[in-house]
Amino acid sequence: MSVREMLRQLAFCGYEVEVIGATIFDAESGMSALPEHWKKRLETTDILELRDTPLVHKLLMTNSHLRDAMTAFEEAKWYEFYLHTLDSFRPDLVWFYGGRPFDYLISDEAKQRGIPVAAYLVNGNYTKTRWCRDVDLIVTDTRATAEYYYCKNSLTLTPVGKFIDPVAVVASEHSRRNILFVNPSLEKGAAIVVQIAMELEKHRTDIQFEVVESRGKWSDLVQYISIRMDSPRDRLNNVLVTKHARDMRPVYSRARILLAPSLWWESGSRVLAEAMLNAIPSIVTDNGGNAEMIGEGGITIALPARYHEKPYAELLTPELLDQFVRHIVQLYDNEPLYIDYTDRARAAGATLHKMDNSVRKLIEALDGLIP
């Protein structure tokens, strides 16, 4: 989603952009963008073209949406498609993301042809440096991730911020009643949210949660964590579960607070930038770039290192649970405090996540490569 918006903005600024990929998605819900009965087109062509003004996405149609299920035959077909695109489009720059051995061929082939290469990196999963041997520029979203990789293996990353069109995410009205949690998974801090919701269910029935599912399934996580707490449950009365939504504006219109207690390295959660643009105060953990994403527009809670280790299911101590709950209750009960935080969040959205600033930083970085 971030790369798509970056490419859209470059196209609006006059760059010629050719997009090639495959029908591979992080989750099956990502396929909702594809036209109905798209697989029938496999009978006549291997390439699916999707118009996304001002872009056209040309996607190799694969039998599975999972990257791990992509076959060697499909990879070979994609590589031939890539070579054909280099020959026909003759780009001044190749830009990609991915660190698997097959992905090395993208930068390797471009380098052999004398074409500069840029890569996009917004997670903490890269342990080696072979993937970027032929890369001239690595772009990221936050200073935190740039510093992380410089300390980890001396890589230089250029932070350019997030790319979010406010028209597509900012709600026109706000009831500000729910605690919002998006994409429940243990990595995203679902164990923490389950514990908070169970605690508030006892004492504050007036506080409602809304969980938006994407990759993870909330009910499975409730069962897993509640069993570990010796209080088995299959659902919580104060939690509304919403299925994956392409248009998040109705969800943001209902949100009073966003919870993003990520436990893995979160370079910079997109939903946090969207929350700031909606003036929704957020509560985050201090791991990764999430604190940088909210600036003064929320509350950052530090956790001991053991919480940031797999499988990300460590139960909170009573003191830490109380800290989360206390901040939430204050943001519900103390209206002047809440209004102050909404003002801070709005300011963070207007400064940290202003599209024009991010576009300028990206163009400045790319101009050093394009003749």
C-alpha cells in the first residue's frame, strides 16, 4: 500500500512509471482488489492488468496468493516478464522490495545493464546484506529503522516518511467512542490488547473495543491468551469485530483511541499515520518507529525486552496492565486531557505525515540516481 502511493505520487509529478508484480498478497483479503473471476483470464493470458489511475499494474497470475507457494516455473515466467519490461520500457531506475534469493535477480540484472537500483525496506527482518549488494539506494519510512540497520550491519537507509492520501482515510465526522485495534496478531500486540479488554470488561462496560481483522483472527487469539490467563474465553462482550475493510474511514469515525502495542520491530505502522491524520490519540510501545510516528499525539509505554521476543505472548505484569488501563481510562474520563491529545495528534498528522513533505524527500533521494 505504501509503495503504491509512492508510485502514484511520482506519476502525478511527471515520472513515467511501469509496475510489474504478481498476484501475491500478505493475506487472502488482499485479493479483494482483483476483479471478479480474474483466474479465468489464465486461459488466455498470464498477465493481469489492473488500472489504478495514474498507474497500471501488470501482474503475473499465480495459482496461489502466498509467496511461499510460488513455483519455480512461475518465478521463471516472472523473470522473463521482467527482462521483457527492461528491454521495452528501458527504465532510468529500477525500484523493488524483497530479500529472497530470487529477488537478487532484480537488482543483479539491472546492475549488469547499468541501471541504478533503489530498494524499499520497512521491517526489521533482514539479517544479511547480500540482498542489497547491487542496490544504490535503500529507502525507508522512519529514522528509527535507518538507525536500526546502521547499527545492525552498517547499512545506510534514507528515511522519507509515510505516503498516505488524506482524502482516502480521513473521516468527515467523528463520534470518538471506540478503542481501535487493527490487524490482530501476536506480533502486533494482540496478547496485550486481549488482557486490556478482559480487564476493562470487568469494570468499565461503557468502553467498547473495535478490532479490525486482516491477517489474524481475533477469536483464536482470545482463546489462546485467555487460556494462558487461566480464564478460558472464546469471545469478549466489549469487543466488536470488523472484517477487513478497504475503506477505513467509517472505522476511524468511530475511534476514540488507537492501540498499537507492537512487540516485533514495527518500522512505522501505517494505521498510526492514518490515526494522526484523523486526530485520534494513540497508545504505542517503544519498540521500532511507532513512537516516531505519533510524535506528541499519543502515549508511549516502554516494555522489558522479554516482551519483544517470539512468540510475543508474554503476559503483562499487574503493574504494566494497570499502566495501559489507567491511560485509557484517563482518555475517556478526562475530556480536557483528551481534547489536548486530539490537538497534538492533529498537529502530528499535519507535520509528520504531510504528503508534500514525503514526496519532496523521495524525489530528492531518487534524483541522485536518475540522470
